[in-house]
Amino acid sequence: GSQGPVVVIIGAGIAGIAAAEKLHKHGFQNIKVLEATGRTGGRIRTERFAKGLVEIGAQWIHGPSPGNPVFELASQFGLLRPDTLLEENQKIKWDDNPSSLQVIYSSAGRKIDPEVMTNITELYNTWVTQVRNFTNADCDPEASVGQFIREKIVHSSQEWDKEQVKMNMALLGALLKVECCVTAAHSMDQVALCPFGEYTMFPGLDCTIPKGFESLVNHMKAPLPEGTVLLNKAVKSIQWNGSFPGSNSHVHPVQVQCEDGDSFVADHVIVTVPLGFLKKRSVDFFSPPLSPRKTQAIKNLGFGTNNKIVLEFEKPFWDSNTTMIQIVWEGESPLTEPKKDLKQNWMKKLPIFVVLEPPEQMGHVLCGFIAGEQSEYMETLTDEEILSAMTDLFRKFTGNPELPPPISMVRSQWHSQPYTGGSYSYVAVGSSGIDVDNLAEPLPTDKEVLKPLQVLFAGEATERNFYSTTHGALMSGWREAQRLIDRYSDLGVTVSKAKL
Ligand code: 6YU
């Protein structure tokens, strides 16, 4: 068998695969990736739908430009469209995105003048910019993004006439629902104000991967020796700070127990399970238990739900140049609580549909986004119930009571996935970037211990500036792999020598 340090990685999402791939490249020979489900990719998940492919999880490379490792790898593997690779495309900043062609429908069955929406969006964006300029220094940890924006709305609305107030409130309500989808929070009132600006964006106009986001993970895992990744191997618990005999009279500090009774000894374990899983399971997952600091970080940080409802239509009811359809509920206001009865009202949380392109390869497909409690409620409904609600919604908004229903649909259910428990993380009210760093800190923390770096933490939620993204997850996997690579080079041995 192969020798050298034994590394067990838990989870085969992009963080786990990135860690494995980097360790492998640096000569580590004893790597296992244990994955609970029957597939790799985790929250990167591409499925066949309509005439083409649809992303159930991650959809865009956010900020495709040099420095973004997902962009760099995807372009290295030849997975990007030629226009994505243009330098001018890579220079576009998040706040000067050329406004794409959107149609805005209102619940009164009419279209809203895009210029009205553009003006209110500009105003809204100036507030978001102000939010991003806060720093932890000037902040009340209980302050929220939602509260800040509401104060701005109240203030600005004093200058609007009565008719404008009604429409602007409805439009701002829609923009806040989009923000909930981006953040995966139920309400922006749950999202901490001051750390918000720590989230960092690369320049570049967001792009997709035509062969599917999952093709990136498949390329990344290709160099791993066969048998490295074990599927359907759910980990039940991790015992650390122990002495567990291995195969070659070696004693290892960590032992990983699986749900199926298997166990693995290791010198190092890299935990990449989602924060949603840790929130549910961390109490009995680690033995000895985690430090109060780590436990607090898991509890304090936010992990919410953003889901997709993807609908295929026989014929498009939108123009061929439409890229987005926005949904505005007239009479709603971001200053009042949404209706509590989820059965009747869940669909009101859904603010936007993106047109999936190109129609020649895709068919006529809209991808809707919905976040929060309403999104979690949607997961409990049947396809038929959702289809019927969506048919009613489009009939109401287009003002066409005869509009044919979608011919097929697929939706995500990230909250009910036992090994995910939601979509992605955010810095919640009462927490800060320090919690993200605490979550990322390896165990044992004591630098003097004989066996350091027994349990390491990676995954999307552990990257202070890039959480909630595929590139953040990828960076976190590389970060922890690098920690081990440095550890062994600090000892004056390269890993390949160590095996002799
Ligand atoms: C991005 C995007 N995107 C939409 C939706 C979702 C996400 N993201 P994984 O979960 O992948 O892997 C862990 C594995 O561990 C998994 O396979 C488990 O089965 C396994 N596991 C768990 N427990 C286990 C056990 N006990 N034993 C063994 N195995 C176990 N990111 O870049 N572009 O467009 C989107 C989107 C619906 C759900 C996204 C997007 C997020 C990424 O998908 C996600 O971060 C990574 O894939 C996670 O990888 P991982 O390896 O860490 O975990 C200020 C402010 C800003 C707020 N944020 C703004 C950014 C917006 C984020 N964008 C989202 C938008 C969409 C549409």
C-alpha cells in the first residue's frame, strides 16, 4: 500500500475535490474523499432538462476574470465561450453591468415601463453601495442590511407623490426579494450590516458553463487515482485527539466513522460538509466536541435557502431578446410584513425569472428564483401544485387568462437535502467575519501539540471574502491543502520523500 500521511476529505463538492486534486499534485499518496451521496459535485449539479442542460445549483461564474480560480480553471479546460474570454468582458464591474433586457410584469396584468424600474434600481444600488462601505469598526452587531435599506426607503419616499409611492414601494419590494435570493436569506433583516462589504467581487460579466458547471468538477477530479473518491459513504462522526492503529503499525490521531459501519484512520481530516449540515449535526459529529468558539461560529453564521423553479414552455410568451422577466406585486410594500399564510402566498416571494439561452439548444425555458421560508415551503409541494401555481401566476401577470401552462418543470429542494440543509451561507445579524475565520480554524488550535492539524475545515462558508460561491469553495479547498503541504515542507520533508 502507499505510505506518507493519510488524509481523509469529507465531502466531494468543489472544495473537497479541489483539496484532493492539489494534495495529489504535491505528491500526497494516501488520500480518500468520502461522499455521502451517490455523486460528486455537491451544490454544483447539472441535469438534463428540456432540450439541453439546467443547473440545479450554482449557475454563474461570478466575476469571470483573472484571479478567480473557477474562471481560470474553466478557461484552462476549454469550457468557456469565446465571448467570455474577451478582455473587455472581464473588465466589467458589478455596478456598471450593462442593464440586460428585462420585461417587468405587474400583478395588475400589465407591463411596467422599464425606465421606472431603472430609476428605482439606480437609487437602490446607491444604498447597497453605502452598505458595502461600512466596516466593522463603526458598527452595531445587531444592525441589519434590511433595516438600513428600509430607513433609506422611508426617507426617500417623503419626496415622492402618492402615486409614485405606491409603485416605488412595489418595485423596491421586488428588488429586496432578489437580494434575498442572492444572499439566500429569508429577509435582509437577518443579514448583518457592517460585515456585508467584506464579501468581495471579481470584475467580469457573470457567465455560465455551456457544458454544465458539473463538467468543471469532472475535469478537476480526472487526475485522481481510481478509488480515491468513495460515494455513498456518509460520515457519522469524527474522533480526534486519539491514537488509532493503522495498517502499518502507524498510530493515527483521527478516526472517521461512517453510517454504514466502515471506519477510516487518518493523520488529517478535511471537513468540507455544508454549514447547513454542521448546524444540524455538529454536536454529535465531533468527539471530543468542538470548542465554544467554533460552536458559536456554526450557530451564529447564517445558512439559508435559495431555490430554482425551472419551467419549459411550448412557445415563448416573451420576445426573443428578453433575458429576464421581473415580477412586481402592486400594493405590496417592503415596510410591511409579508402575508403569513404560505399555502396562499408562497409564490409572491418569487421576484425573477431568467431566460435560459440559447433557445435553439435549450428550448423555451425560464428559471425562477425563490428564497427563504416560502422557498422551503415550496419544497414540500408536488410538481403539480407548483405547475398550477406558476400557470396562475403567469396568466395573472401577462393578463392572458388563456396562456398555456408550462409543458415540463424541475425545481431544486436544497433545504430538504439531508447532507446540505439549505443553499449557502451569509453573515447573519449578530455574527461577523471573525466567525467565518473561527469556522475555518483547524483543530487542535494549540500550536504546541504533538499532532497538529488533525481536523481542518474547508467549504464555501469558511472563506471570509468569498463565501456563498463556487470560487470561494474552491479557494477554501486549496487553502487547507496548502496548509498540509506547508506543514510537511516545514518538517523538511517533501511528501514523496516521506513515503520512502
Ligand atoms: C456560484 C452561482 N448559485 C445557486 C444555488 C445553490 C448554490 N452557488 P458542497 O455542498 O458542494 O459539497 C459538500 C459535500 O459534502 C456534498 O457533496 C455533501 O453531500 C457532502 N457531505 C455532507 N455531509 C456529509 C457527510 N456526513 N459525509 C460525507 N459527505 C457529506 N455559486 O459561484 N455561482 O451562480 C451560484 C447557486 C441554488 C444551492 C449556488 C453559486 C453556491 C455554490 O454552489 C456553493 O458555494 C459551492 O458549490 C459549495 O461547494 P462546497 O464544496 O463548499 O460544498 C455581500 C453579499 C453577498 C452574498 N453572496 C453573493 C453571491 C451570490 C451567490 N450566488 C448564488 C447564485 C446562484 C444562482
